[in-house]
Amino acid sequence: MSILKRLQGTEGTPTPVPVGKDTRPNSAVQARRITAPTTSSVQDTYLDLKTRVQNKLLAGLDPSTDVTKVNEVRHTILELFEQILAEENIVLSRPERARLFEQIAAEILGFGPIQPLLEDEQITEIMVNGAKNIYIERRGKIHRVPVSFESQDHVLRIIDRIVAPLGRRIDESSPYVDARLPDGSRVNAVIPPISLVGPVITIRKFSKNPITIEQLIKFESITPEAMKFLKACVESRLNVVISGGTGSGKTTLLNILSGFIPSDERIITVENAAELQLRQEHVVTLESRPPNIEGRGEITIRQLVINTLRMRPDRIIVGEIRDEAAVDMLQAMNTGHDGSMTTLHSNGPRDTLARLETMVLMAGMDLPVRAIREQISSAVDVIVHQSRMRDGSRKVTYITEVSGMEGDVITLTDIFAFEQTGYDNGKVMGRLRPTGLRPKFMEKIEAAGISLPPTIFGAGERRR
């Protein structure tokens, strides 16, 4: 893709900044030195220099340059950058020169001021609240960072750069959008008039190296016994729903559990914005599509779930159920597509069932409540609930069996439950413990040739 075409398509044609010609004799020409911005006037001078160098740089680049070859383009930009500074007789200290170059390179190849934040692996979330207020999440805690955009229009240009390659749009008639970055990070953008603080960007970063089982156990998000139990559930083709609040780690856990699916099975994933990172070879990824500018062409999660049934799936994985697609997901689970998995937002295992029931009713079907509950109890085998604790840590707090119906009520049995023992030095203390109850679906696990020791369910466990 051409650099100029890319920038013009997302940022508008760069406006050239006239460079005044120095009419003094050569002997009187003095090297101009730009210092790091410390006052408003110096800040304006610095931005003027940045704009001038950036525009000359764009004018000097070959329009046919392929920006996907980042290292080559970066080397070309560096050569032109040094040349322009020499031609303009601008003297910068080494830190200032490096800073200016990185800012310009981020504008051309990346996502402007937030590019360094995207490259910081310790940052898990980036929140842009207008041009001047940027926050990050690091280790579960939110911090404000001394980074800003030049203007609200600058934020809008970066949003356009994110959504344009995906064929999505954002404007006054459609002022919010879900998208993803090339590395799979999830992006949500909201612009005026519905945002009163200017354009807002929320980026849920995905680690370049996906979190492993060992790391989850090390972080005390789950115990080895509970993970072994969940592995047996996936391998024996039980239907699993992962529930929890926003940012509780549902998708991360779904990624890990999907890794237990045997490699000889055909997996079809359905998502709003593709973010699952499955390692198996035989995976088909489907992504929903919003309506176009004429209000046509929308492809919903529900339509995709229905379509997957014609694609000979062994497993169906839906990134998140949030509407009437729940009807078709339950139907798939009840019609031979065992081992399917999905996530949804809820406050606990019992609330997960209530949300599923509500989402089925959203489909407009005039079904008795008992019939809906029977479908849910027949379809779902295990609910894994995650919570984000007050210290910022994410923990599995319940692993619950959907054990059947008693009258009109779905019965639940907690197999594992988190037991908090205290709060010490800003850290939640506790452990996910077995309740001592064996699930009724143990027959399915044993029929799959999987043997779990009684100690997993707490037999003979000594409290510690």
C-alpha cells in the first residue's frame, strides 16, 4: 500500500507548511536549535517543526512504497529525516532527534502518540478520552500517562486509520464502531455527538505471546486441580459457558480452554471482531459485519451461528453471546454439536442462566419460560465464572455444573468456589477450592477415557 495513499485516505492530504527562505548572507546563517517543549510557545515551535519535517518527508517518499515492509520503510524514513534536518540546518540533541523521529515514524507507520503504549507489553488497556486525556491499565490498575494528541481531529484521523482497512466506518450517522488492530487487539471507538469529551478510543491489548496455563496458575487465577478438571471437560466434549464482568479475563480463558480441543476436529469461530488465537490447524474464523452507509449488508452473529451448522463443525466457539443469537447457540449445543463454547457478561453462575433466558426472549419467540429453561439446562454443562477482584487481579471464582431441573427451576452445583481468606498489602488472599461434590457429568468424562483422581474434588484435602 502506498504511504501517501494510506495517509491521504485516513488523514487527508497533508497541508504543506511554507518554509521561509533565509535572505541573510551565508556567513550570517545560524543553525537553529529546537529544545524540548517546556512552555506553550516552545510547544508550538516544536509542533511546527514536526509538521514541517513530516510534510517534507511525505513529499520525498516514493508513493509506491509498501508500508507493510516496516523495517525497509523505517530505514528510508530515517535517511530522509536526517537529510531534511541537514538541509534546514536544524540542530537537535540526540534525545530530541530520536524523539522527533519516533513521533513522525509513528504517524506514518503506526497510530501516532499511542504507538509507544501499544508496544509496551506491560500495558493491558489504553483509554483515550479526547485529545489530551489518555489513561492506561497496568497490572490491573489505571494510570494517567503524559501523552496527548495534537487535536481532536488528530484523534479522528487515528480512528479512521484503525477502521478503514477493516472496511468499517465511523461518522455522525454511525458514531461508534468495534474493530481490531493487526495484532488482534480489540478496539472500540466513540465520537461526537454521542461523546461529549471528544473522540474516545478504548483498546484491549492482546499479548504478543498469549498467556499460558502455567502463567494463569502462577498468577493464582486458577488452581492446577481446577485447570485439570476443565481440560477433562473440554476433551470429553462438554458445553462450556465462560461468564464474568468486563475485563475479567473471559476471552483469555476461552483461548486457553480451546487449546485443549484435539487437533483432528474442525473448529468454527464466530466473533464480532476476530480476536481468538486458536493454535489448531483446522480452524475457520467468521466475523460479523455492520451495515454499510446505506444501512444494508449487515451480517449478525445470529446469522453466522446459523450458517456454521451447514459447515460441518465439530466445535462451535462464539466469542461472545449478547443478543438473540443465544437461541441458535443453545440449539447448536442441543443438536449434536457437543463441546461448544462461548462467553457472556454476568455477575455469577445463577445470573448467567437469567441472562441466557433474557437473550432467548429477545429473539421474540413466544415460548413458555419452562421450555426455555429446559433448553438451557439441556444445552449447558459447565459455567466457569471469572471475577476481577478489587486488587485488579482476575480469578476464576466458580466452576459450576448445570445439573438439571427441579420443577421450573434450573439446579446448579458448585464444583469449585473461590474462598477469600483476607486482604493483605493491597492483595486479595484466597484460593479456588473444591466443594467436595462430584458432578453428574462424570459419566461423560469417564466414557471419554479420562480418569480424574478423587483429590481433584477435595477428597482427603487438608485445609491450608
